[in-house]
Amino acid sequence: MPGSADDPLWLGVDLGTQGVRAVLVDGSGDVVGTGSAPLQRDVREGERHEQDPAEWWSATCAATRAALAGRGGRPVGGVSIDATSGTLVVQDAQGRAAGPALMYDDRRAAAEAALAQDAGAALWDALGYRMQASWALPKVVWLSARDAVPAGHRLAHQADHVGARLAGHPVPTDWSHALKTGYDLLGDVWPDAVLERLGVDPAVLPPVVAPGTRVAVVSPSAAQESGIPAGTPIVAGMTDGCAAQVATAALAPGQWCSALGTTLVLKGSTPELLHDPTGAVYCHRNPDGGWLPGGASSTGAGVLATDLPGADLAALTSRARERGVPAGATYPLAGRGERFPFVADDAEGFDLGGPADGDAADRLQRVAHGVAYVERLAFDVLAGLDADVSGPVVATGGATRNDWWTQLRADVLQRPVEVPEESGSALGSAVLAAAPPGRLAETARAMVRIRRRFDPDPTRADELTEGYGRLVSALGERGWLEKAPDKFRKATFMNVQGRNVAFLNSSGEGGAPRE
């Protein structure tokens, strides 16, 4: 039912790598308007990846004007922005960019990452992660060592920068975007002692607030450019991955969301901080209290773009669904290196035991099963870290358009998989803009609707567990699961040992069988 003319609308802005998307929704989650604009000035060269922050602003204005075109004079209650995690830009005192932005996957600070890890090892251990070359704190060290932050300037994350353009002055960051910049999520402070050891002046970093905090209002000049009414509250956001989780309402313990597109990303909610000694899983803070653990795999549906370019996947699906559980094991990794559910820089994809004369439908079948098994492995690893994984899974991403694949995932996981009507980071940011402090999960439940539920077929559990065990066996044989949590290793052995596919014997030593 349409809201009244006095009911506020909520605007979410998602700053992606290739474009900006804006979504305008009402209090029940109905989409009132959408808009998008591409980002074209993208510079990649070796380890370098930069963008022009001026284009972020122009694309944001184009997207928000389009999204707001049909609001019909209804008030906008707030706007929140999400962005790529780990992206930084140097700002002047007015909040204007003083140079190009270092993007989330810029890896020029690899040496500084090792320094940052050593300087704050105790804190990172307590927080449950390790510094990586693409994270923001190594970039801060890299920029500081090059005197790239002049007096009177400071560093801002991507969402902060666009927020500053809306406000007309610098705004605080949120603890979600600040995670990869080394913010102490336990002490709720910047770790000044660590920063000083790294030669970083803490004054160059912004103040930090909780996501959902009102930090400023839209200025009159920004209103003219963006179409967002002057005086609209600007609400501190979260990273794009966290905002996508908000859009699924999977924010209570036991609930998880799984986004399957080019890659596979899992995020959930736990009351306690998870500690993963391998670094595959790390935790954001939940604005309602507790933690939001998750991880991003390098596997996913992206391998099909290389293996089956231009293929009619709908036609292939109708043939693949008739072929049952494939023999052997398929690990659908397109590039090199895995980061979740295990960390292995030398990992490479493989396809073992399949038919020598397999066709395109066979390849789709094997990739779909392989991805579903990796997803199950991710949940088993999370359970091995004592996470509650009992609840249903909310699935998003392009792969949810394939009902056969989504049903397969439910059957492999042996738990319900739900697909929402609307999803995406921009929607999550709109929900965050609407949520009163401490009521994010409640607000998300009211604004997120489930389109379809896929219940698992219990008659397929045994044969799919066999297929899963064959993949686990092959991964273990390569030594890629050696650092997995001990509880996971023992539980996995118990789950598959009766089917001659266990990769561990009862003492926890390697023992992959030969078929």
C-alpha cells in the first residue's frame, strides 16, 4: 500500500567499482525510484589501481537525481552511503580531493602491510585478522612515508568523501569503513601507539562513529547538484559488503546471507567475535551489538564467463539438471589463490574424474556442484569457529536467477535457502538510513521481503555429501586445508568417513583415499 504524502522516503547510495547506484524506498521497503551512472576513469597498471574522486561525485549526482525523480514531493528522511572497503583519498580542509583515490585492490603498499602487521600484531590477533597489502592501513603508511598528506589535509574513505561533498565539509567515518584502516573495534579508538610506530600522525585520520549515526545534513549547493533536498540528514554508512547483508535482513545470530555472483561471499551474525587463526574470516561490528563475521571466496560463477562465453545458460540448465551428481571433484577457481573458506596463495582450480568427452552442460553441472560444495565448506569452517550456522540462508547475486542452481545449494547445504524480492548494497544503505539507533535488524525485517524459499530435499543428502567429501578430500590432499580450525577438521571427518571420502584419519593426519 503506497505511503502517505507525509511519510518519509529513504535514500541509499552504493559506490561500486564500475558505477554508482541509488535506491529510494519507503518505510515498508517498496522501491520508489532507482538511478545509476557509470564510472569510466579507472586507472589500472600492475599493482596500481586509482580512480578520480570527482567522477564519484558526478556519478552520485546523476544516480540520485534519477532515483529522486518520482518522489512526488515526499520528504527524504535520510541518505546513507556504502562504498568499496579499503579505498582511500586525501582530502583538503573543505573535504575536496587533493589527488587520485587509491582503490580497494591497489597493492602498492605490500611492504607496508608487513610493517603494519608487525607493529600491531597483538591488536590484530585480538581482532581476529591479519593486515593485507590491499587494506587501507598499509596505504596510509605508504602515503605518509611519501609526504602525500600535507598539513591541514586528512585521509577519508570513499563513502566519507562523497558524504563530505554532500555536506560541504568533512564528515566522520564509520567503524565499518574504518576496519581495514586499523581502527580498534574492541576499544572503539584509533590505535595511536600502533600508528605512531608506523610514522602515521593520528590527526590525519577522521573521527569515527557507529553506522547509522547522523553526521551532517545536505548543503544547499549539494542539493542543487544531487537533487537531494537541502537539510536531508546524512547517516553514517557501512561497507558495500555489510550494506548488502543489511539488504537481506540476516542480522540475528544463526542467520547468514550468501551472495553468489562472480565470486561467493558469506556474511552472518554472532554475539561474540570469531577468531580465525588463518585469517579467512574476519568480523565487522554489528550496530545493534555483537559481530558480523564473513569471508569472500575467489571461486564463484565467474569461471563460467571464461569456460562458457556467450552460452545460453537456461538451455544448458535444462540439460544439466538431468545429470545427477557428477563424479570426481571440481574446484571452480578461475585465477590463482584462495582467501575463503581457506587461505592458500598457491591454490588453483581443478576438475578431476569427469568424462573425457564432457559437453557444455556437463561443465555447468560440475561448476554448479563445485561452487555449492565450496559454500558448504565455508559453513563447516564457520561452525568450526563456533559460529551458529543453524538458521536459513538468504541468497543474493546473479546466480539466484537460476532456480535449479539455487535448489542445488539448498540440497547440498541441507538447509532452506531464501531469495529476497530486492537486494543489493544500495537497498541496504537505504535501510540503514531508515533505522533508529540499535534497531537495524528490526528495521531490516520490516523492509526486506522474501520472494521464494527453496527447501532442501532430504533424499539427496547422502549422494551430495559424497560429492562434497570428494572435493574436501582433493583440497586436503593438496595441503590447502592444513590450517583449518581443528574442530572443522574433526567434524568433516565424522560427516564423510562412512563414504570412503574422508581426507583425515582419526588422528587428524592427512589420508586422502584413491578412487
